[in-house]
Amino acid sequence: MSLQWREQLGVGNDLIDNDHKHLIAIINQAEDTLQTKNMSSLKIVLNSLADYSKFHFAREELVAAAAGFPQVTQLHESHEALMKKLNEVSQELETELSEVPAQHLVQFLRDWLINHVIKEDLMMKPFLARFSPKFDPRK
């Protein structure tokens, strides 16, 4: 079953919330690709996930800092750990697309996004509430 965006996952900032929606779409695409057992397609999707995650994490940290979120350092450390884990789990699939690493990847991706958003990103919500949902510190 595909992951679905729910408003409860929203932090109140369009940049971050739209990024999270896009990450959900990539994770759903990864799960769909796992079903086809097409390793080359899966690598493309996982590379897309890694690239977009790096982009998102940098933007999220910028928004968090500009909004006065006091735990930006911890957020950055969490992002680094998530990227490291994504790399490790992706490498498990390098040799072959077996059932165990594939299930591990699916569970990791779901936990990664949902737990990160619920446990960490939602802590930014009170800080972001002082700004418009359109708040973009780059402008």
C-alpha cells in the first residue's frame, strides 16, 4: 500500500510540506519498482531519492534556522544519519535484489520519512507558525 500525505504531517511551510509530498512520491515509486525487480530502475529511483533528500535537507535546515528553530544542529545531524543509512540500505541491494534486503529497504524508507517527519520536523511547527506558509528565507 502506498504512503499517503496527511495534513497532520504538515509543518505549516509550503516549501517543506511540498518537499515531503515529493519524497512520499519517490518512496512510493521505489516500492513500485521493487515489485518489478528491475535493479537498474531501482538504482535510478534510489539515486533520485538521495539527490532530492540532500536538496530537501539543506532547504529544511535553512528554513528552520531562519524561523528560529533552536535545534537546527540536531536536525542536521539527524539528516546526516538518515543519508548514511539510506546509502547503507541501498548498498545492501548492490549485489542482488533479494527479498530480505528489498523488504528492509521498504520498511526503512517508510520509517525514515514518517518517523523523521513526526519525531523531528513537527517540532518546527510552532516556530514556523509565526510566518506565512509561503515563508522562504531565500527571498
